[in-house]
Amino acid sequence: MRFKLPACLLSTLALLTAVGCAPDAALNKGEIVHREKSMYRDIIVLDTDTHRCMSFARRGGMQSCIYKDTPDQLAIPYTRAVFAGLMANPGAKRVLVIGLGGGVIPTAMRRIDPDLRIDVVELDPAVVAVAKRYFGFREDPGLRTFIGDGRVFARRQARAGVRYDLIVIDAYERVYVPEHLMTREFIDEVKSLLAPGGVVASNTFARGPLAPYEAATYQSVFHDTRTVEMSMGNRIILAGRDGLRPEHALRENAIRQQVQLLAIGIFAPELESQPQPKIAGYRPLTDQYSPANLLFGE
């Protein structure tokens, strides 16, 4: 089933489709405007005529991109698709984002709902500094950044009794997967942080040997999972502490909020999700069995 949208929005769809997002091949031709070796990685900022992007690999694997002329518009498909999490829990008031990148996701969330309370946890302080200097990321009383490991932070918040309505996991890189953030034990900890009706939206890999293991891991914790499929090799896995609303409810929420979503470059059909088939024959990743980078490298 597909979205049925008002005719007045169709011209906007055509515009957004035309704008799109430059593929990696084009972005990799950009000029390096900043480069540094942090404690954890190489951080590169690239400029093209149209985009500014952050990469953690040498001219490849874009972590964040913005349009230089319209920085409020989300430029990479997965950063738009992750907003399906808000459509799955439209009453969300408190959000946790694990992994900052250029800060485009929390910035966009703040733009469409200034009342959201957003916590961001990022391992690398250099990434936070680059996000502020080159991508316009700004903290405020309702948007806080914490430096540290996402799993340690989640455990501490759970012990403190903190609960979130939406948790976004955006901590996986094209060239490296933090294995301890892709195990059943970690996903269980994430689930324990969700408030009633809470939802997790995880940016994951759509293809390759790792993908079915990853899906099996989420399904071992959340029996009802959905996916938002997109280009560029990513997908968003959606899951809810108490299950997910029917797809028609998510679709209707997106259509109701279409005006707000357009302010950050999202057109409602991009947030359409599908039930994820039950994964059989694949062992969930655990703290004792977590060969994520071996699978990813195949």
C-alpha cells in the first residue's frame, strides 16, 4: 500500500526528487576543507559546489551531509528515513540519539519540534567540535551532548531511571562497526530505556553478510520489527517497547505532519515502512558472539 497525498504536494515531491542527494562518487570529488586525526579516527570535511559532508574514511563513507544553500534540508536519505521513528511515536517528548556525526538529526528534530528534550551521546569530542564549527550544530537547554560510549551511557541512564520516547541509534560506520553496540545485550539495554510506547529507530546495513545477523539480533529482543528501505545501502529498523502501531497509523501521522516535515526536506512517502520478515537460520549477535566486523568485511 502506498501513501495517497493531496495534489497540492505533488509539485513539492517533484522538487525534492530533483534535488536528491549527490552520490558518494560525486561527493568524493570535493575539496577537503578540514582534516584532523582524533583519538579515534580521521575526520574529514569535504565541500562540493552543493554539499558539505563529514567522512570518517579517506574520501568515502559520508557520515553527514548538508546542502550548502539550504542547510535545514536533510541531504542524506537515512537521516530523513530515521524520522519514521517520530511517526511511530508522534507524542514523543524525550529523545536519545546515539552517535552525533554532523548533528543534522538532532538539529532537524529541534527545528520541527522545539519542545523536544534531546540527549546526544558521542564518543569522540573532536566530532562534536567539528559538528559545531562546520555543520551549525548548537546545544541549548533542551539539547544536550554527552561525551562517552553509547552503551555505558545507556546503562547509566537506565540505572538512574531515565526513560526515552524515541531512541535513535546512528553509531555504525561504513568502514567500522562498534561490535558492542550491535549485540542482543545492548539492544536489551536500549529496550529497557524506552518509556511506555517508546520506539527505537536504528540506522543499519541493508545488504551484505552482516545484515541478516543484525536483523536476527533485533528480532531476538523486539519480536515486531519494521524497516524503512532506502538507497545508498542503508535501512532503518523500527521497533517498539510495546510493539508498533499499524502501518496505516504511521502513514497518517506522516501525512498530518507533512508541512513540518517539508521544513527539513522530508516528503511523507520516504517514511513508509514494511514488516520485516522473520529471520531464520541466523544466530543473533551477542557479547560472546559478535563477529560484526568480520561479517562486514566479507
